[in-house]
Amino acid sequence: MKGKYHFWITGCQMNYADARQVSTQLEKQGYRATHQLDEADVVVLQTCTVRQQSEDKAYNKLRALWANKKRDPNMTIAVMGCVVGVRGNEVLEKEFPYVDVFMEPATDGAPLIAHLKRDEAAAIESAATQELHNLIDEAVILPPDQRGNLVAAPVSIVYGCSHACTFCIIPQKRGIERSRPLGSIVSEVRSLVAQGVQEVMLLGQIVDRYGYDVPDGPDLADLLYAVNGVDGLQRVRFLTGHPNYMSDRILEAVRDLPKVMPQIEVPVQAGDDTVLANMKRGYTQQQFRELVQRIRTIVPDASLHGDIIVGFPGETDAQFEETYNLLRDTRHNKVHLARYSPRPGTVSARRMPDDVPDAVKRERFQRIEALQDEIQSEDNRAYLGQTVEVLVEELYKGRWRGRNPQGRLVFFDDPRLLKGQLVDVRITHTGSYSLSGESVDRPQEESTAIQSSTIPLSVL
């Protein structure tokens, strides 16, 4: 019997999708997941470097593992993700000599499995490694505690990024853009559904560029049609888009496909043309406004989500006001806010002085935050008294929690076991970040739920 493995994961949803690919290979080799690090024979750190805080968190965890390694020299420690990147590991290997395996982002886990099998004959090891490459596009295997228990799961469809915004470290860490084969993605979705997953989130650094690197290949709209056809799947979402590639064809697929949720994520990052040019975003404020109009014309019930960076190098008070005014006019339903901080190796860090004082960044952050709180509160009040469909994700502090089609968080009370079900909820209270209400009975045959926590692997 093989031992146990433990994952420590930080960062974006793509990191969770990548980690699942590696855990699948460990499961296939006979290892089993544990939530307790001290029980693990194999510890895998899935890391993030988008912000300095995330990178520091990963290094601190790595240093803490030295004590575990000293207590158990046979423990295998592997590190994957953006801390490792795609450009070599010499510095990391020198600083953390007790780490056994370093793996690039979007790895299939082959280096780790090869290490775990290092005591076997070389020919067998080579065959096993090749087998892993053959298996990676086949069914994924969730850890036993997630089978029949995981409601929503991320699925990577585009690895890397070739756009190279001046503030972003991702192209250096995750490499150039590579689209996965459509059939491989659909196969993964089917296997997740067979294990109880009800909703998938299709992921890419620029998700609406899916297929751009494949001549005459499928685009995101084609993929949405294919995934929409997976039996048993309830909902499909995708992120993160880019304004330049959010085509009418994609928006029409969102409008026309019943399983694709009306949630559009297109980060604008800033509202001033000079700042946008310095960021190398590739569009103007006016072009973004026109995109928002197209989104709301084609998908009238769409929820618009986006990202904003305040305090980018050189951003003046007047330029910030352009961002504020843009958000006031477009009325984003949700905004992810960040204060600019230089990431070593990026163009902005090399060529643009970080000249906006931290106090100014914080003040701008707070103004946007207050604006969004007001907008979201007003938008959510429109739901009062309405009945919305909620996919129930989990029981949280004694209340069921899930999301409506637009991605709004909904809480409600009900004594029944409802995890994984689509439930109608009448909204009785609204806030700026969530809705609250009471369940409304629907015909039994319309309900779809996760029925079992032990779905046999033979169905995959």
C-alpha cells in the first residue's frame, strides 16, 4: 500500500486546477490524500507569485517544512507553480536543498512520480513516466473525500500568456500561451461530473483567447458549446477575459446556451488612456465603454466583473478620476481591487518608478471600494422579493450558501440536505456583497443533487 499525500495550495483557481492534475497521478499510483501534513509521505506546495505577499507566504511555508524533513528524511517535498516558473530552478535548489522535486506550472506531475519510483528499474520508470503523459488527457481522479462532495471545480483551458502587460509576471512564470485540445477539456469535464461536480469554471490567463494559438482551431465559443453538451453538468462559467478578445460570438454563446452562466469577467485595470497604454493593455477607455454596451445589449442579464489597479506608476489625480468615472458609469457588478506594487522582472518594475505614495494608493483604493459598495448595494436591492435559482455549494455557519446565475452569493436557511442541488430562493434581504432569503419548493423531478460521497471509479 502506498502512502499519503498532502497539498498546500495558494493563489488563483488555476493553481487548484493544476494541483488536481498532479493529485490525479498520485491517486493512480496508489497514494491517498490527507488533510494532515504530519501524516503525509508526500507534501506538494502549489505556489503563487502574483503579489509579493503570496510569494513570501510560499517561502515561509517552505522554510517551515525543513523541520518536518529533519524529523522524517524519507518525506518527499515537491514545489510547483509560479514560484518555480519555467526558467530554471538553480536559485531555489540552492536555497532549499531539502526539496526533492521542483515542477513548472501546469505540470502533469511526471517529475514527482518519477522521483517516487526512482528505486525501480530504469526501464519501468521510463515506461511509467511515458504512461503519465498518455494519461494526462484522460479522466481526472478526485481525492476520495471530494468524490460526490465537490460541487464546483476549476478546469484550465489555456496555459500561460503571451500578452505581456507591463505589470504582470505571469508570462515569465507560466510561459507562452498554449490552448488545450477541446476533446481533452471535455473529457476532464465529463470525468468531474461523473464524480459529482455540478459546475465548472473554465480558466485561462486570457480565457477568451482560447484557440488563438491553433491555426483554424476551435475558439472559446466552440468550447462553450461542447461543454454545454456534457450530460449531468448544471453550470459553466469562464474567466478571466480580456476586452480585446471578448467577441460577439462568445457573448452570443453565453446568451444562447442554457448551462453557460451570464457572468462576464473582463478586467479594465484603469480608465485613463495614457495609463492603459503604459500598462500595454491594447485598448482605450472608449473602446471598453463600447464593449460594456455590447455585453449588455447581447446578454441583458449579464453580471459584469472586472479588475482595477490603483496607483500605477505615473498615475495622476486626474487620471485616477478617469478610472473612478468609468466605474461610476459602467456600474460593474463586482470589482477586484489592487494597489500597484512592482513585481521584480516585469517591464513596469524595470522601467517605471513606483512614484505614487502608498497613502495616495490607499486613498484611491478606498474611494473605489466605497463607490463599488454603493453600486453593488443598489444593484442587489433590485433582487428584493425576487426568486432566484441557486446552486447550493456548502453549509456555512449553519446556513446554506450558493450562487445565482450571475455569480451573486446567496445565503438561506433550510433543514434539508441540499448540497449540490439547484434551489429556488426568494430574496428577503440584500447587502452589498450577498443576498439572503428562504427556499421555495420546486417539483422534485427538477432537483439535481450530489447523491453519494463514494462514486466508484468504474464510472469514469
